Amino acid sequence: MVDTTSENIIEMMNILSPKYREVFELHYIEDLKVSDVSKILNISEANVKQRLKRARDMIKEYKEKEDKIYEQI
């Protein structure tokens, strides 16, 4: 289960490289549509969607590794 507290979201965002973090923040934090993010960053909608997917995958992988560490304690 993903912890969605503000502190945890910021921590998870910090693991992302800038190009993934900016797309993630604009879409999920600023609540902008993919088309709006595309226009702001001057990249295609397909590129926005791909970066969002990669960002989600990176966060998921980070959380899974973190959970395994806490299970071992």
C-alpha cells in the first residue's frame, strides 16, 4: 500500500530525475492535463505519457525496495 502523505510524496519525487519530476509534478501535483503539460514543456503528449509511466514505475520500484528493507528489520 502506498503512503500518500505530503512528506512521502516529496520524498518519492526526489528520487526522480528532473525531466520525470517536472512532468510528474505538473500532472499530479498541479493537476494539469497531459495536453497542458505537453504545451508547457514543448514535448509531445506521447512523451508526457511515457515520462509519467516511467516516473510511476521508478516510484513503484523505490517503494518495493523500501518495503523489503523494512520487512527485514
